[in-house]
Amino acid sequence: MDTGAGPETVGRGAAPSRRVALVITLAVTLVVLSPALLGRSDDFPLSTFPMFSRAVAPVGGIDTVVGFTASGGLVRLPPEIVAGTDEVIVAGSVVTRAVAGGPEASSRLCEAAAGRLTTDGSERYTAVVRLEVRSETYDAIGWFQGDRTPVSIVVRSRCVVSP
């Protein structure tokens, strides 16, 4: 029977679920934007990727162990010789920790690398007569343009490779 009150209200239950969806959407949006709103430079779930958005220094440094031949030729050593691992990042970390540990730690690393060099068994490094643990700084732009000459070198320790 028609009471003249207008169309029957079907789906009244839809209004509360719409409100819930709106509240959830707003809450998720605020959570995602919270790092930016709170002034944090990098945070979950929204990252500003600061490693790509900040100006970086035009020079970069690396701590390393290098070898020298009797005639003074420079020989770059692999991570297996430098730190006893095939992982480049781990070897770099080992050298950086030794440098940060001071002259004694750098000397211990140098001697350990020299020992690995003599027991390596390959002919590849037989001409190496001494090692240096050192910090090298490079012009980052120049490096990618082919200039592999260090801007500066700080020698942390030296050791002789025993035959």
C-alpha cells in the first residue's frame, strides 16, 4: 500500500559503510603522509629517497688495501686478499673498520692481507712486494669521465709481503 511518503529507502545500510570507507581512506592517507607532515626526511611508509634528492659532495672516499711491485707499480687487490671474503661490501667494511680503529688495527689488517697474498697460490700477485692500507678520495664526476687519479691519498699503514 502506497502511503505517499515517497520512494521506499532501500540500501540505508550503505551510508554507514561509506562513512567507514571514508574514515579508513583518510586514516591511511594521513599515515602515508605523516613523515612529510612531521618533517622527517625518510621514514616508512613514505620515503623522500634522500639519497637521490640531496646534493652530494663532488668527492667520495674509499678505504682500501693496495699492493705495489718492486718497480712501484700499483696492484689493486681483490676482496679475498684484502679481507678473506669474496664479498666486496664486506671487504670494504673490514678496511673501513680497521682505518677507524687506528694505526694498530690498520697494521693488523695489512699483515693479514700480506699473509693471504703469500698463501694465495696464484701467480697473479707474485710481483707484489709491499702493501698499503690507505684512504683514497676521488672526484666523483671525474671518475665517470675516466679520471681515476685520486684527489688525495692518506696512507694508514704499510707492510712488506714475505716471499
